[in-house]
Amino acid sequence: MQGRIRSAIIGAGFIGQVHARAVRAAGGEVAWISAASQGEADAAGERTFAQRATADWREALADPEVDVVHVCTPNHLHVEIAAAAIEAGKHVICEKPLAPDAGDAARLVEMAAEAGVVTAVPFVYRFYPTVRDARARVGRGDLGDVRLIHGSYLQDWLSRPGDGNWRVDPKQGGASRAFGDIGVHWCDLAEFVTGQRISRVAARSFAIDRPAGPSLTEDGATVMFETDGGVVGSVVISQVSPGRKNRLWLSVEGAEASAQFDQENPDSLWLGSRGANSVVIRGTEGTAPAAERYNIVPVGHPMGYQDCFTGFVGDVYAAVGGDQVDGLPTFADGHRAAVLTKAFMEAASTQDWIEVAG
């Protein structure tokens, strides 16, 4: 592909703007931005420096010069737009959840494979260099045999009864909220770092009362799990934990050492052993070569969420150009998240252990 890659961003809310900044930082062009009304689209176009703005996302998909479509709408619209983009021959980045159920997600995976297009789902926490460093250390055996995987993902933006958002409505956000929104991020990171797949789960969920009545989707959950490698683990998920803004914390503990990642302090990887503990700073001596690609700012200059998005979009663009990219989260990973969500919901409903399909 010659020239700069041109992207169309469908959805102009917070995450659409994150995508737009990442597109520009990765060397692409925001060719189109689409929103629910022309006024909203025009305003978003000014903020994102989009070349064209529209209230009809189909207009953007019809542009033959658009290379990549970013689906950044409320969840219930993902399948329709992603499928239309694939049918138009576009490469597709779709926010998670890829689909409200695993069947629709599997259909999108099949459509993309038949069309031969690059697909991606923004599991962007994979793109912290400290996460790549942790993954490399686990892979080369620094921790010894993994014995335990545990952690949490805590937020507080829905902790007050009057807090609301379209995600609270299951018709727009889906039947699972806290797990489907952030729990799948934690599970993806745990599987990515360890190379082990969650094979069965047990769960308990809860919901707080709101002015309109009890939440129709879960506000939080505790999940126990086993992996295909025989490792046990647990995770606590919550969007109603006051003071926790976006605290994704993962601990992988082996026979010889432990590694811990904290998304609210992402430039440091904690390593522990019986003899001594240490904190490895991103990009310093001893960090894994696999992490170097994602060190896009000098050591000592903090990297954050937006930088991860730039690395993610950059890898998508590299894949569009024909490169083999390690660790790019594709629609197959989006389908995996849908499968895990289905198992979680069944486990929380039946209060029994549930096998995870695939």
C-alpha cells in the first residue's frame, strides 16, 4: 500500500477521539469521522482534524480511498458496521465487545478471513512495554513454573447511584457490563502474559440500586478460574470502587519469582523473589528486547494509555502493509472475549463452575 493510510472513524465520543489521535500519531490520516448527527460530526471533525464529517457512516465506507474503518460506536451497533466494512473490503478496528454474543463474533471472524482483511480489537494494555517485558520473562522461564494468576480491575465512574451512561442500558451496552467492559481486558492481559488460556470459571456478581431501580447489568464481580495449564487464579472486577480510576493490576507468580503490573503505574514492572525484590523501569537495562518496539518516548518520560493506542494503531498499519506483527489482538481475540463473557454470565447465574468453550 502506497502513501499514508486513511482511516474512517465511526463514532465521535471519547474513544473515537482517542482513535483519531492515535491515527495521526501513527502516521495515518483521519479521512472521515461519523457521528449521530451532522452537527456532532462537524464538531468532532474540527477536534480530530478529519478531512470529512458525516452523519451517515455508510458514506464513509463507500469511499474507495478509505483503508481502515474504526468502529467506535455504542456496543449494539458494532456487528452491523463491522460486517458492512468487511463487505466493503476495508480493514477493520472494532472496539470491544466485538459482538453481543459469541455467535455473531464468530461470524465476523469468518467474514474477515474470507475477505482477507486485517482486523483488530483494542486490547491496548498489551502495548505497554512493561507488559511485553513481563510476557517475555514468563516465556523464557524467569519465573519458573507458573503457580498462581490473580489481580483486579477497579473503576469508580459508576459508584454513585445517580451515575449513568449508555453502557448501563443492556439494549445498548449488552447483557454484561462490568465484566464485558473491563473484565475481558484483564482476562486478555492474563492470557497474553502467561500464554495460558482460562478453561473454566466460577463467578459471583452484584449490582447497586439506582434511581430507576436495581442495575440491569452487573456493577462488579469476583471470578475464580482454572487455566488449560492447570493454574488457578482469581480476579475482582468493579466499576463502583470509589477512588479507583482505572486500576488494572495483574500478578503472575511462579516457583522462582513473581511479576506484577499496575496500569496506574505502568512505567514500572515489579519483580519479586525469596532473595530480593526489584522494580524494573521501562526501557532500562535488562528489559526484554520484545518491549523495545513500544518504547516510543525516552525513559523517564511517562508513557500512558494514549501512547499504547498509538502503538496499537501503528501495529495495525504495519499488518495492513504486510508485516507479521507479534501480539496484535485480532477479531479472534474479540471472539475469545465474547466466549469468556458468556461463560462468566452462566457461572454467575448458576453459581456453578462453567467450562469455557474453545
